[in-house]
Amino acid sequence: MQCYHCGREVLGTVHGQKSYRVDFYLLHTGHTEWEFFVNPKQDAPPFRYLKLTQPLDVLTCIQCYGRPEIRQLLDDDFTGRHELINLHPRAEHEPFGIQQVDESWRIKRNTE
């Protein structure tokens, strides 16, 4: 597993007797489109929401997660302002691919 932003290999969570340490955060995201729920009340407007049409998992290492510009990208994706997967990764010279893993989609950098 690799960080989407910098390409660093990330490790799993390390559990101790009284603590734990994480090396990455996982964002469940993907392509979205606007949808509407029709409210059964006659005077109420329809409810608008973002429907996830192609789910993707984006891994962010703890170093990148601590950077304000990365945090802003993740927040913008979460709130629907901008889709993260439509933006280029931080290191544009490194290509990445979308790969299906365990019935979900993950973004993976091609390091070959």
C-alpha cells in the first residue's frame, strides 16, 4: 500500500499494550453525481445529495495528512467542492492506476 500524495509505502496499524500507532488514513471516495430525494411533504423542497457512483479508497500517510494543503484537498473532496480523483497526484511524474481489490477500488501508484 502506498500514499496517494507522495508514493511512500505505508504500514499497518501497530497495536501496543496501552496504545496504538497509525501510519495512514483511508478516505473512501470516488466519482459522485448529484441526486435528489423527493420529500413526501408537499411544501418541502427535494433533498439534494452526492451519490457515490464509483467508490475508491485513497490512502494518505500521516506526514502528508499533517500538511495543510493535503488536508484541504481531502476536505474539499469530502464536502463535494472538488473530486480528489480528478486532480493529479502530488508527484505528477509518477503515474498511478485504479485497481479493484476485494470488491472495492483503490488508487495505486505504478512504481514499475
